[in-house]
Amino acid sequence: MGKYYFELIRNADIVLITLNFGLAAVILIYAAIDKWSEGIRYRHLRHIISGLQTLAFKDDNSLINGCTLIMRKSTPFEFSDILKRQSKIPSGKFSSQLMECINDSGKIPGIERTAKKSMLKWRRIEAIVMLGYLNSANALGILEQSLSSKDSDISYFSLISLGHIKNAESAKILLAAVKNRTFAGSKIASILEHFPPVIVEILIKGAEGQDESLRVWSIKLISRFKPKQYANKISVFTDDASPDIRASACECLGEIGEESTKEAVKKCLKDNIWYVRMHATRALESILGPGSISDIAPLLKDDHWFVRENVKDIMVKHFSQARPFIEKFLGETDEDVKRDCVEIMDNAMKYHKAGA
């Protein structure tokens, strides 16, 4: 019986060892084939880039015809490598015609199909990224659909791709993602702030909507563009029921710096929410500079530490205008305010001595 089990175990070991050797051989063969195919792809890509570099110096007709011919002989996913290596192709008139060549190649529908429904996740993502560069006719619809994918990678790269398109329609899709909580508002705002000012009209509509998160981020984004023509329209939001909207409106008006909005900001100095008051002090100083001190100085007695610290910084910056208020506060009985006044004077000496 013992000999029987020994033979059984030995035979099992031989089978396992044979399988291991077979698996190792398969891995080595796969690695060799993969390296070989990668080498072919690289050489083909280098040949394409070389051809495009040569075409960059041809006349218009030769350039367009030659470029289109090269693109038709390329696979759709070689376009991705070409786009990544645009810096190797001389700039000038050719850089704008490269996209035209790709669009005329007849390969765009294949890329769109892959981006829409490929079962190979990373091949699909590669196609999604390409759509952001190509901005084909169907790109926005496909990217809007993939943005809501349950796969976080697909959704993320759709977001990045939409950020490359930078037009009013892609901005609308991205703002809808804020409303739908697809991504954090800060993430989408960081993309939209690089869009052209044409999106301000869309942001204004977002600020007038019902969704509070969308309204807040719309106002924050408007401040990046500093549109003076919308300053009075934005000042209306300082009366909003939401303190987040009121604070964002103050912040936006401070960035715009339009003096006609000063009364709307002054009103927020008396807001019952501390961070609205804090943003109002900053905004008024941005709008009026030293002229803001008479309205801001009383908030040195504010109940909230952050507001007081903000006021102190402003009074240090405009110490000459703040001096009469400091002298008055020093004569009062509030020890905390006296201490803050001494700190303001000390910091003002350092600030102005440093030539700030």
C-alpha cells in the first residue's frame, strides 16, 4: 500500500513539474512575441513620424495628399501615438492640418465604436482619450454617456477627454456632472477654469438654477474669468437664502473688483454667518482698497476668530487708514481687542519695513 501511494505522489509531482515547465515556456514565447510585435509597432510608428516630418516642408497640395495617404495606412490606435508625439513634428501650418488628415482617413467611426462599446477596457479608454483630441462629430455624445459609467477609470478618462474639447457643449456636460454628483465639484472646476470665457453665460445660468452645489461652483468659476459686465448680476446672489451662495458671491465680486457692487458686499459684513462676513471683508478690501477700512474695522470685535484674523491682516496692510480706529479701540475696555490692536501695530511695522 505504501509503495502504491509513493508511485501516485511521484507521478503527480512529474505532472506538476511538466505543467510548470510548459507554463514557463508559454510565458517566454508570449514575452518574445510581445517584444517582437512591439518592435514592429515602434518601427512602423517611427516611419509614420518620419513621413509626417518630411511632409511638413512640402507645399499645401502635397502635404494634404501625402498626410491623408499616411493616415489611411495607419491603424486607428497608431493615431494615439502620433498625437502623443506631435512635438516631434515641426509646428506651423501642418499642426492644424494633422487633425484634418486624421479626420479624412476614414478611421474615426472605428475609434468612436471602440470608445462606445468595446469590451476591452483599456482599449476603450484609449479610444475615449483620442476623442478628446479629435473632437469628432459624435465625440460629445459618446463621452457624455461614458462619463456616467460605473467603471471609475472609464468615467475619469471621459472627464479628462471632455476637458480637452473646451467648448460650450462640453462645459454643459461637465456642469451636469456637478449636479449629478458624478465627480467632486472641485475636480470639475479645476478643468473648467481653463476653458475660454465663452462659458461664462453657461455658468451664469448654472448659478441661477436650483441645485445648490452647481450654483456654488458656477459662481466660483465665474470669479476666475472676472467678467465685469456680469458684476451687478452676481451681486444679486448676496441676498440668496444659502450662506454658501452669499459667500461665493462675495468672493466672486472681490475677484471682479467692480466698485458698483460695493453696497451689496457691505451688506454682507453684517451677515449672521461668520464665513460670509469673512469673504465680505476680503471682497470689500479688493474692491475699495484702503477705502474699505472704515467699514471693515468694526469687525475687529467680531465673535468669530477667523473674521477677526482677516480684519487684522487688512488693517496691517492699510495701517495709515486703520490708525484712527486702532487708537479708538485702545481706549476701550475690551482686553482682547486691545491685544489685537497691539499685534496689528507690531505686524504693521514689520510689514511696511519689509517694503511689502
